[in-house]
Amino acid sequence: MPIGHSMNGQRPPRPALLHGLAAGLDFEGYLRRRAASGDPFAVGFPGFPPVLFTGTAEGARELFRAPVELVDPPRPNPIEPMVGTASLILSSGPRHRTDRAMLAPAFHRAKVRALGEVIRESTLRELESDSGTGVSWPVGSRVDVLTKARSITLRTILAAVFGAGADSEYADAVDDFLSTFTTPLLVAPVLRRATGGFGPWDRFVAARSRLDRRLLAGIARRRAEGPAAGDLLDLLLATRYEDGSALTDSELCEQLRTLLVAGHETTATSLTWALYHLHREPGLLARLTDELAQTGDDPAEQATAPLLDAVCQETLRLHPAVPIVLRQLREPWRWRGVDVAAGQTIGLAVGVLHSQASIWPAPRMFHPDRFLGRKFTPFEYAPFGGGHRRCIGATLAEYELRVVLATLLTRARLRLDPALALGRRPRTVPHNLATAPKRAIHFTRTA
């Protein structure tokens, strides 16, 4: 259906190009403004079919409880060039169920908690490494905390996928790969074309090829040497489908790329926002540091601290790292009182859901205490999506966020730049698989 045509009575905005620009400047704010016209609401961006969104708990319930055989990930998909068609994010039907069952044991709570010391050590290495390496965070230095957070979480996911020490081999290739998939390439497929080797698409394809060569070399080496320490690569190599077949090298690359991209970018963004909000509220920061002082250095114990848990949940409420959940219908379906045709895409605007005043009083306020003593349903609070396609790495992301934040707050003292401490909250913009602050969040380490 061309953008601008009626979508079962719900008309996408016109012109789509201007709305795409507005979304690129303030994605969450744009969706909230669109939602003000009613629920469900239609959104259309250049190069993609229109999407019918909900931002209510009732809509989320219908979406997450949709029959498994009725919904698929949407195509075309903005992130397909990054993760590939074999990715768990984009697979569907029996293949998705099989791949998810294959990967699920690696993200079991017990496996994730076993990574606690790896996560803690990754954080300490970032804080305490030699200044000659270019990645240190010495006292008195002013840094972009998102850059530091990405370094910490990349070390963690590389250790989970390839084993300890893998960051020296893969980190640069992953950084290049991520940095070349720019926001214009994400939101405007028309730019995804070769221009003689010098355009943004050419640079991205070259970076993806370099990363894949590195991954293929690691796969070949692991096959020759045999299993290592039960990491995710071992798990993928040992996987066999019902017919006895294994993942091809191309499929392995795409699953590994998915794990590397989704496994650190989103958590790094959440960590940045958590530090930002805490350092704008000295009283809340003091309460949290007092709580952490009573827990000792054990990551598992720190991660269960009630106020730390509430701070992390509130961060994910205000800033869901992946702000939309999309499903494409295989068959016609009546959803939110609207007859939606087969092939059309429906979705949840997570930021809109997390801003419903009937569920979240003063929804734009950072108020972690709302999570103390109250549990919200998975249809009211959905930072990792929901239903049979809920993010498989949610347990790792939540645990990593808590351990990294606790380690930083107990090992360093930080000061937020005055302009950020007193000024308006930065807007969020699309970035790779997630969203990120529109401008850098700078801190100075004071101790």
C-alpha cells in the first residue's frame, strides 16, 4: 500500500518525508504526538509500508497474545542489512521456534549470573586501564559516557560469545561495523546503493565484510580446536536441526552479528541514561550509593538491591532502548477495533505505553520509587517487547545494566556537565538497533 493511502480508515501522515525527518530529530516525542490523535494511529516513513501503532496496555495485550502463526517480523525491515535474514530477530515460523529454543539455554538466569564477574571486570578495566591505551578514565578526565558504556558492554558480549580476551580481536571490527550504519541508512532505504566505493552504503558494506571475515576466521579456528568453555559460539556450532543439518557459515555470521549488535548497544544506551538521571538528582544518588555500600562487591548480591533495581526499571520505562515492537500479519485480523489486511504491519509504541498517565502518574518524571512495592503487568511495562518474540537477551541486558551501574557508582565519583545537570533533557534519536541521546552526555571523573 503506498504511503499516504488510507489504512483501514487510519491515514498515515503526509508528506511522509517530513514526518520521517521529524522522527529522526525526536523519535519518542514524534510517536507521542502521533498518538494524541487516537489509538491506534498510523505512521508512514519514506521507503517503508505504513504501520498501525498502539500505545495502550489493551493494545499491547492483543499484540503480544496474537496467535503465533498469525504474525511475522515485518519486511522490508530497517535493520536487515545489519543482522541478515537468518537472524533470530527476523526469522519466523518453525525456524524461529527452533533457533530460539537453541539459544535460550545460553540466556538462562543461572548462565547469566555466571557472567557477573566478567561484567564487573569489564567495567573495572574501563575505569582503571593504562592511559597509554587510549581507553582509560582517569580522575579529572571528561568523557562521553556513551562511548565508555559501549566499550564496557562490548567487552561483556564478546566474552559471552567468544570467551575471555576476545575483545582485542573483534572490538575494532564491531565498532567500525556499527559506526558505518548511520541513521540515514536506517530510515531511508533509498540510500542503500553503491556509489563507486565512496558513499555511506559502500562504507557500511565494506565494514560488514571486514567483520564477517573476522568472524569466519574465528569460526574456522574454533572448529579446528574444538569446544572452548561453553560460550555462545560453542553452542551455535553444536546446534543441529531436526534433519541433522547445522548452521551454514553465512547463517553463523548473521546470528553472531545479531548477538554482538543487540547484545551491547542497547545496554550501553540504558546505562548512559541511568547515570544521567541519577546525577541530576543528588538525593536519589546518595540513597543508591548508601544502599550499594551495604551489599559488598558480589555482583549477584548487588544486582538484587531494591533501589538499584527500581532505578534500572525506571530508566528502561523512560528510555526503552528499542522503542517500537513490530509484527506483520500473515492473514487478515481485527485488532484494536480495526480490520487490518494480510501483509500489513502493526506495532506497539513502547514509549507511548510507558507514558500513559493512568498507569504512570507524572509519566515524564524520573521517579524510581514507583517500582518499589509494585509490580506492573507485561502489558503495562514492556521495555523488551513481549509475547513469543520477546527479546531473548533481556535477562542478560537487565543483569548487565545493574552490575555495571553498581560497579561504576561504588568505584568512581562522577560529575555531570553543568549544562546537562540543569538544562533540558536531550532528545532521543534512532541509532542502529536502538535509540540514543541526540547529544553527547559528558561526565568528569572526580574520584
